[in-house]
Amino acid sequence: MVSQTRKQKYWLGGKREAAQDRFFLEALDRALWTEGDADDWDTCWYTGMPDKSAFRQLDATRTINHIPGNNGLTIKSNLYRTLAEMHERIAAQEGHDSEAARRLRFFPKVYSMPTEYHALQEAARDNPAAHWILKPKNAARGKGISVLEDVALAPLDNASMVQAYVGNPHTMWGHKYVLRLYAVITSVVPLRVYLYEEGSAKLASAPYDPEHFDNVYAHLTNPDVNATNTESESPVVFRSLASYRQWLRDDGHDDEKLFARLRDMVALTAIGVRERMRNRLAEIDADTSGCYELLGFDCLVDADLNPWILECNLSPSLEVCAAPKDGGDVEEQTKRRLVADLVHLLNLNGTTSDADGIDDPVARLRAVAEGELARAGDYTRVYPNADPAAYLPFFPLPRHADLVLADAVTGTAPRPSVRPHRVQEIIGEGRLGLYGERDGTLYTPNDVAAWIWLQATDGMAADDIADSILEAQRQAGQPADDWTVRQQVWDVLADSAVSGLLLQHAATDATEAADNHQRDNAASGQTDGQPSSFCVIAGERMFRIMLPDEAVAARVAPVFPAASADTPPEETLSVLRSGRGYAVADGAGIQADGLRLAQVAPVLRQLLLARGPARADALTLDGVLVPLGDRDATGRAGTAVLVTSRDPALAGSTATMLAGALASAPCSGGIHLGADRDPARAAGLPLLLQRGLHAAPTTDHGARHIHQTRAGATVDMLAPPRSPEASGYTVTTVLVAGTGASGGAGDSLQPADRLDVLSAMLPVLNRDGGHPPSCSQLDGLSQRLDEWELLTLDVTDAATARQALEGWITADTNAIAESS
């Protein structure tokens, strides 16, 4: 409402983008409005979230387009928590398999990093065919979103979350799509929620491909992401909801059934965040009745036409993203109308208030709601709708104003009753204490609140409690204010329900509901890890490996062959759960921390390699020995090629390539080089393999485990293809693998200089304890290199490299034959 005596002032604040303000300015009546600023305004249109100081300027006549507490929806991890907490409460109240609980199954599971990292890994282990999306908790426009190739690569920072991928999307002309819906919350208490009739279907720019998750244009629908797809003639495509609904009908689907569920989903989501918003509004010392919130809901539709809420956007983009031929003209019309209808709904161009001249609180509440509804335009009020009773059980407990508004819709809405939930009453010195098991808090209500609690938990209806208080006031000669008393009673009980001390009564028996609650926890992956252990041999020593849970065991056990513990292990390495993923410890303490699941096996391998030699003066080299003795009886028995590289995974892949040319098998990963002329010994550890240069190993489920080094490189790991010779190997040749080292085509295998070989070895060469070699050790190794054939191999082109190796093997075999 605007004043009739002066022009009102609007303030455009926040992250300034002309597209966000354009339609709002068009909708304001310029005869009634003029521009203001942060210190002088009557309505605020703010992109982003304003500072608290803006809300403190509110009064009964001012409006602002945000509601404190909206981050319960607009931060992605909070949206999941808001809905999950409501689902948990309803499961305890109504039963896990109740209709109410099933109505809330419209959001995919989310794991917040790093606190739920281990639960994520267990869920991935239990659902090996599932896929997962990595998202920042608080970002917009598709920034930082990707499909995880392997959930073990999930980061451990506080800014990330991982969302279950809905793997059976409904497609539109072969493309995945997401529906953008626009909703507005115009009041928190009583709650009033509207959904705009129009919106859009946003299509991915590449055809949906369930086999290739590395193509973001096939799996993400965000316009900002798809706008970068240079291979598509129409990278950003919008279709109006009207045309989408017609397309569904033409395809034989019941579009109204889907949209009824969408309306239900929006209403329930708003109910879930209402108490958070109310609490935040209560912190502001001002009249906050002018707060409202326009939200952009992104919803995926699966192949069974079930909607899934993916995210809820603050200050949804009003920019026209699509070209006219791809739906941009309709997109512009939709966004212009939705803002114009919003301005009308809020009565910003009106000259009178819906509540003018009405003093009775009930009559005022009804008049405001009815006036607003009459101006709704293409907005549909989804709460309260024609059947508010269907939604009252989803509040922790409705408040008095909610029930008054529900009565205005249906005549008399049912009043819920309550029962205690996971709470212990403690009476001490005439005072009541309430211990809430959920959060371990002891609540001490005042005398009136304590009496209300005791009456309600003894079975008295809330309105009967209010009647008792009103009658007592009248008999005492005190003024009896019906609205204030009923509001107080319902607020006391609703606050207790919000704290988890009360549940609404339902038909489900309390014991059954408690059992269902436990079943929910089990289904959500909140289980304890199952520790296990096994022994491995690294070099000449036995180690025990302790694992904290099955998720780690599924990654580690397949690549580390277990050894029979005939003798006691000399040392134990323990993988531990930590607040930042996983850690590895030995008897001296933590050796590595902050590990992703994908990093555990490579780190164990690195620690075992450094500890494997029996002699303290031995050197460890992260390379591979490829035995030559399998070829024939030509005098090469007990000899091997030492394959090394600055990149251990490149060394592993090159060794695999060489072994293939020899029709042999490489030794295990890691080499121990003794002093003087001692044989080189294979460490018996898994091979690190560079991804893409070999056939990748898979799990029993056909999945491909990806491992990651501490440096962040993704690699494959392979259990040792053969057991190393106990007596070790005599090295004849050192082969240094690299990329881009050859001078041209056909000369990928070349003689190497001793200094170049040492330079390539040093990054992966250590002495006891992982320290760099001593001067004397390096000098000794340098002298040994003089006795070996030194070669470099450029593996940039794998086929050329393999051909060069085969030629070298042929020449070497002929030379041996001639000398014998």
C-alpha cells in the first residue's frame, strides 16, 4: 500500500544486475513511486540477502523481498536438512510407511562434507550402481557442480556436499530437463504460500547418456553451464510450463497428477522452513509483516513422473537466458508477468490496506488473507489451500494464527493433540524441568508454560486449556483477551514441539513409531563401521593393516594381497576415521590425515614401501621390476629391467606395456635397492597405473575404483601380478618412462645419460624413513648405473612406444643368442 499524500520510494539493493530489477521497475506505478536509497525507502527489492540493519528499518507500511531464515531453503545443504528433519519427525509421529511419510519422499539424499563423509562412503558401498553429484553448499548458477566419477574422490572441505543422483530422469526429446517453479511466501505466521502458474522446463544441451557421466551437458540442466556448450546450436532451451503440460498430455501422461504433487511439494517445503523463519524474525526489533520471499524451485521429474526437489534459489534469476527461437520470448513474457503479478499480489500499487479500520485480530488476519488472494492473478495459493487439514500434521505444531486462517478456509479445522516425545519430566522444589533426549537440553519453563505443558500432556486439548485460563481471569476480575491467551497456549506447545519434546498425536502406536524411527536411522546410513584387519608383506617385513569400516576394506583389500600370519607382524598401520575423512597411524602417531577414501590405498602403499627393507641402508624406489627370465633359457634367468619415472603411475603402466611385449608379467610395485651389488628386490606392493594406458581393473560389481595420490593425481591400482623372487633380481637395464622426451617419430626409445636417469629417480627415491638418500648412497647408486644399460622411453603415443619396445626386445634377444 502506498501513501496518497506523497510518492513512495523504492530501493534497489544488493548484487546489482539490470535484469534483476527491470521487471520490478516496470511493475511499479511511476505515478506513485520514485527512487530512494538505503536510508530512505518504503519498499526494498534486494538481490541477494540484505544486512540485518535493513530489516530493522521495517515498520507496518514497509516491505522487503526477503525473510530472515530463508537460508533453511536456499543453502543446498540446509534444504536437505530442513526436509530430512521434517521427514524424521513425521516418521516418528505417523510411521515410516505412513502416507504422510511417503508424501515427503521428494528429495534426494545429501551428505554434508566433511561430517558425513564416512556415511557417504558406506552408502556408496551399499549401492555400487548409484551415481553422485558434487555441489557447493552455497552457490548458484551451476558453479562448482559436477558428477563424481568415483565417490571416493569427494572433497573434505566444509563448502561441499554430495547429492544422490536421480538416475532415471524423464526426458524431453531425449534430453534431461528440470522444471523451474516460482513460489512466494507472503506471510510466516500465519503461513501463506503461493505458486506461480507458469515457469519453464530447462533442457540439457546434449542428449541424456547414462553411460557417460563425464559429459556435463548431458547431465546438468543449468543454463549458465549449458551456455558454454559450443557444439550445440541451441545450448540454452526453455519451454513454458503450458507447452510442457500439453506435451505430457499428448504423450498420454496425466499432467494434473504431476502438478498436484508439485504444488504439494512446494507447500510442504515451506512448512518445513517456517519455524526457522519465525525464529529469525523474532530476533528483529521491528514489525516484519512486510517481509516476503520469492523463490525459484528446481525440480527433476523421474521416468515414473515423480517430482524431486533439487534446490531452491534465493533471488531467482530474472534474466532472459534463451534465444527467442529457443523459448526466450516466452521466458521473457513469463518473468515479466510473474513479477507484475507479485507486485499486485503484495498491493504495492494500492492506496488502501486490506486491514484498514479493522481492530479485531481474527478479522484483520482474515481480511488480509482474503484481499491478498483476490489479487493473486496467476499465483495459486498452495497453503492454506482448500484442504488445510491435510497439511496441519506436517507442522511441528500449528500456531493459533495458522488455525484461524485454516478455519477461514474450511469453517472449523481440526485441532491437533500432542504427546510427549523423548522427554523426561523432572520435578524439583516446585519447578518443572523437561529433559530433551534429542539434544540433551534441560528446559525450565515458567509457571504458566509448565501448567500448560502438564495439562496438554495429561490429555487436555489446547483450546480447552485456553478456555480454563480465560475463565480464571474472568473470575479474578482480570481482563480476558481471547486472542492473546489462545496464542500463548498454542505458542507454548508449538515451541515445545519445535524443541522435539512433543509430537502431534497420530493413529500409529507410539511404540511402532519409535521402531520406525530406528528403521529410518538405519536406512539413512547412520551405522557404525565394522573394523577388520589383515596382514601384508612389504619387501622383507610383515605388517598388520587395521581398517575401520567396510568402505575402506572394499578399496584396500582387493589391491593388497593378504599374507598368512605365520609369524607375528613387525608393525601395525591403522586406518582411522577422523573429522576430516581418514587418517593413517603407526606406533609413533598419525602419519597422514585429511585423506579422502580414494587416497587411503595409495598412502598405505607409500608408507609400506618406505618401511619394507630389512636393512636400514637400503634405498626404496617407487618403480617396477620386469623379469626377463620368462623369455627362454638364454641366460636371462634372475635378471630384470628396472622401470622408473618421476610419475610412479607412468612407471607402472610402462612396466605393464613392457611385460606385455615380453609375454610375461611385471613384478609388484616398489623396489628395494640394497647396498653395494645386492640384488634389487620387488617390494610386493600394488602397481600404480596411469589411467587410460591400460585396461582398467573393475570390482565385483563391474564398477571402477579410482584411487588418488596425495598430490591429487587420479590413478588405478592393481594387485601384484606375480610374487617376487625371494632372492631378488640382477638389473641389466634401466628404462625411464616419460612424455614428450623423444626427438621425433620413430625414436621414442633412446639411450639415456646417467645424470638424466638420476634426476628422474630422485623424486621417487628414498632411504629409511622416507628421507632423501645420503650423499654416499647416491654416489653408490650412480656407480651402479654405469654398469646398466640406460634408456628413456617416450610413451606419449602408446602404440609407438610398444613398437619401440618390441624392436628393442628382438635386438636384445638376437644379441644374447649370438654371444652364446
